[in-house]
Amino acid sequence: MKYKVRYLETVRHDREAIKIYLDRYSATAAKRLFDKIKSRMEFVKSNPYIHESYGKRPQFRRMVVDGYLVFYKVTEESKTIEVHRILHGMVDVEQHM
């Protein structure tokens, strides 16, 4: 059974910040990154537990895509995957979660 994916408002802000940053280097880099994340989430819909739980906050799962960390939670009752954050791997994750 496929789960539904829901992106929280925090992800919209993360995407805007990533786009602004990547646009300085390439007009298409942000689109490629977001397309790759979307494609990987399509696989996660059928396999929500494929990625490791995040050690400090085990309710979250962490998917790595091109140096970015995608944090999501799985809710069994509603069969929903909530994407909470997309953060660069070099940031202090604890300050942003």
C-alpha cells in the first residue's frame, strides 16, 4: 500500500532558501535536487521504513540526497509520510529541528 506524502510549511521555507543558494551557482541545480527528492519520495511511499531513524530523534527518518538531509515521520493510522525538513548536511541539525 502506498502512503500519502505531505510536505509541511517548514519544507516550503527550506526549498526557498535552497533555491536562492543554489541559483547563485546554477540555474538548474535546485530543480535537479528537488526532482531527485521527489523521485526518491515516490519510492518511499511504498517503503516508508527504508531509511534509518534519526538517532537523536527516533520518531524521524533521515534520507540523504546529494548532501541534503530529508527528515520525515511515518504515521501509520493515516498512512501518511510527513516531510518536516530539508537541510544541508553541514548545518547543525539540532538547531533546525
